[in-house]
Amino acid sequence: LPLINVLVNFIIIYLYLLMTNKKEIIAGIIIIGNEILSGRTKDLNTSVLSKWLNSIGIKIVEVRTIPDIEEIIINTVNELKQKFDYVFTSGGIGPTHDDITSESASKAFSLKYEIHKEAYKILEKYYGTNEFNEGRQRMSWMPSKANLILNPAGGAPGFYVENVFCLPGVPSILESMIPSLTNKLVCGEPILSKTISVKTFESEIAKPLKQVQEKNKDVDIGSYPFFKKGKIGVSIVLRSRDESKIDKCNSQILEFIKEKKI
């Protein structure tokens, strides 16, 4: 019995240490598509992915926008999958000739590029046998060993291999797919944020804001000028996993704002 008690206490202490010394979980995003680089299409997926990942405690460290060029996709995937805990790609998994993300991902992982049987069945059922043409069949080609990311907004699924998650480029479809990934990821503490908007110039608050940042190393402080309805101002954004640290920082900022009569 004493031995059991010792083991139980050891397990409790071990679990406590795990909970209080969480490694920061970081991720990178790869936006793939010539249409983004040309300016023809706006990149909305970085915002969608970043907000969702922050909410589940995964910090976005880097975002890259790259063209539909196989070599660049392969090299970028290989680089980022080693740098980060997770990598999320957006775009290039559709039915047309320039949708080459799936094949490029296969080569990045040195896997065979082949028809995913389950994806094929899902697509065939979705479109119907008569409408399931060669272009639509192309969306079932993936790296061998790929795991599906189901698509509640349409037929074509995404997929993931190891720590790389390949998602579609259409923002509304991507947004509908990401909640299903939560239980496939190791999540951290949610990253919280608070915004203070003031009618002033950045130069007016630069010095005191820097002083607040130096006193609050655990809070990310960003300042972003805005121009709305003829009024100039600055939005100060505070980000941290600890709400009490955000509140402390917020109080210090409001104090100097009051002193400056902004």
C-alpha cells in the first residue's frame, strides 16, 4: 500500500509539471496560388486560420504566399514541417491542371501519389456516377497514407500527412472544415487579445507604449493606425495567454492615456 501511494503521488506531480510547463505550440501557414500573388484574389484564409489556431492555443509564427510551382511547394513544405509543430496549406487541391498541391505534398514526403479509395467514394457519391468526370476524379488523388479532412460544405475532402494539413483555397469551405481538426491537434492555452482604440497619432504614444512593453515582457503589444470616417486613431492590441497580465498591461496603458488627455 505505501508503494502504491508513492506511485500515485509521483503520477500527480508528473502531470502537474506537464500542465505547468507546456511547450509553446507553433505553426506555419502556406498560401498557395498564382491568383493570390497576382492580386486577383484576396487572401482571407490567413485570417481565418490564425483566429482559429489562436483560439485553441497554437501560435502562428510564419505565413508564406507561394506560386503554383511544384519545386517551390515541395521545398517550402519540407522546410516548414521541420521548423514548426504544424503546417497548414491553403489552395491547389481542386480539379484543374494548376492544382498541384496534392502531388507536390506526395513528393515532399516521398510518398506515392495515388487515388485515395475513401475520397473517391465520397466524391462519387457527392457528384453521382454520371457527373463524376475526370476533373472531379482528380480531387481523389493524394499522397499514400494520407488521412482525410472531411468537407461538410462540399464533396472534396482535404487531407493531412504527419504534421502537414492541406486545405482548400475557398475561404468559406476552409472555415467549415477546420473545426473537425481540433481533436487531431495538440492544443495549448488559448491566446487572448484586447484592443484599446484611441484618437491620436502613433508618435504621441510611442515612448510610453514602449515603456509599458518593457515592463510586460509576457504580453505582445502592437499598435496599428487607422483612419475611419475622417478620424485618425491608433488601435493598441494586447495579446497573451494570461488574462491577468493583459488586464495589468491595459491599466498601465489607460493610465498614460489619461495623463496625456488623449
